[in-house]
Amino acid sequence: MRLSVPARSAAAAALAVAGLLASSAVSTASPETGTPARAAAPDIPVANVKAHLTQLQSIASANGGHRAHGSTGYRASIDYIKGKLDAAGFTTSVKQFTASGRVGYNLIADWPGGDANQVVMAGAHLDSVSRGAGINDNGSGSAAVLETALAVAREQYKPTKHLRFAWWGAEELGMVGSRNYVSTLPAAERTKIKGYLNLDMVGSPNAGYFVYDDNPAIEKTFKDYYATVGVSTEPEREGDGRSDHAPFKSAGIPVGGIGTGASSAKTAAQAQKWGGTAGQAFDRCYHSSCDTTTNINTTALDRSADALAYAVWGLSA
Ligand code: DPN
Ligand code: CA
Ligand code: ZN
């Protein structure tokens, strides 16, 4: 979905950056060095992320081949993710809305604890188009966000800030779910959100490595991760204004995110640095019936999930 987004003022952006970084050094100090000791972000097991994709594929296959807004496959996708989060100790809520005459749902999961006045959020759209199962778009982002949330629970992570995870409905109809969430959020709650991280298509078969450049602090955090694994990145452009970060950005909330590319073709220079096939789309199955579990680059999916965990840990510490 394309939507024009008003640019935020430099002053507002600077304030937002200060807010994000303000308490990043407030953590337990190591007795030896006196320097802040931060919990290291975990390595997310990609096998776990892929297991979620297998489940989403099964859900699609049992429900007419898709998980689109208003369908039984979408509702089953929500129930699957919610079940995992509830079992792990999250406080979940399913928020209902209407789009195109059909009921849709957002799923919000809060990790108990942290400063309620400083919220770091990560999210992904869970709906597919009706042409296919939507495994890269956007089972991949949904599964990476889920496994990062489950890692928070496994590690019993106790960040300074409060963590919230979200799975959006009806993104494919124009970001209806995320727009509904932002517009119905009381202003006092909106200002508590210090950052929103978006994942949309993060396991593209002919992958590129793109980092949203909307907010400098969030962008730097993701780029720091890719530097540690020696992967070069480019600023994300293809999805500008086209995914669920857009309503947050329009509301003045600092946003960031990562993606591995959609229907644009990989250039020769990009194939040089990332491998893959020049002249071919990052995802040839974008919005098609072939967006199934075979439409996933495991290395890209692994890096994306690990990058998200790195950013969630780093920005909430
Ligand atoms: N994932 C696309 C969709 O939901 O239709 C939006 C998008 C396009 C995101 C290009 C990133 C890049
Ligand atoms: Ca990993
Ligand atoms: Zn998408």
C-alpha cells in the first residue's frame, strides 16, 4: 500500500533519538569496570522461526490456501500466535475492527514489567493476500517477531523499558489494522511508545538486506547488528509508506525496521555483494500463489530474526 507520509521535523527527530537513548546506559554496572553490563541479545534459532512458517502454511492449506483478512485462515493464524504467547507468559489482547465489511483482528502482546512510560514495540502484519499463503509476505515477519518474543520469555529478560509485540490485520487492504491501533490509542499512550520496529518480508528467496532509515538511532542499531555478521546493508526504499510503520510514523512515533525485498529486481551490484541472481526480483512470488514455505531463504530469515532480537534488546535495555 502506498501512502504519503509527512516528514517529521529535524527537531522532533532529535528529541525522539534522545528519548530512545536516554536510559540505554541505565543498567546494572559491572563491579570490575564500572561500565554498564547489558544482557546480550540471544541468537534466535532459525529452526524455530521456520517451524512457525510450517504452521502458518498448514493453516493456509486447511483454509482455502490463504490467510487473508476476513477468512478462517486469518483467524486461525491469530489463534496460533496467541496460543504460543499466552503459554510463554505474555499478556495478550485481540483487538477487533471492521474493514471491507469483514471483521479483522490485531493481536497485541505485552511482556510484563519495564517502565510503562517507555514502550518499545515490534510488529508485523499477519494477513496474506487471498492469492496465496503469504509465507514470505508476511509469515516471515510474523514468525520472526513471534520467536523474538518467545526468546524474551525464555531468557526471562528484564529490560528497563516495557516491551510490546504486535501482529496486524488487514495490512493488505491498506494497513487498516495498524492504522486502527494508532488512531484509537489515547494520546497519552501514543507518546509512551519510544520506538516501533516493523518487519515485512524478511526471508525473500533472492534476498537483499534493507534497513529503514526513518530514525537514526533505530537505524544504527540494526546496522550495528549487520556489521557484526559482516553483511552490508542499503537503506530501505521499496516499502516506504507501504507497511505498518507508516501510521506510527505519521503519528510522530520513531520507527525503524528491516526487509529483504519484494518485487523489485536485484541489480548486478547487489548480486555482487549479497549473492543471488541479478535481474531477478527479490521475491518472484510476491502476492502470488507460490508464496509458500519453499519461498524462503533460510539464511536471510535467520539474519532478520537475529537482527530483530539485537534491536529489541539494545533499544529496551
Ligand atoms: N509487503 C508488502 C505488502 O504487504 O504488500 C509491502 C512492502 C512492499 C513492504 C515492498 C516492503 C517492500
Ligand atoms: Ca539465529
Ligand atoms: Zn507485506
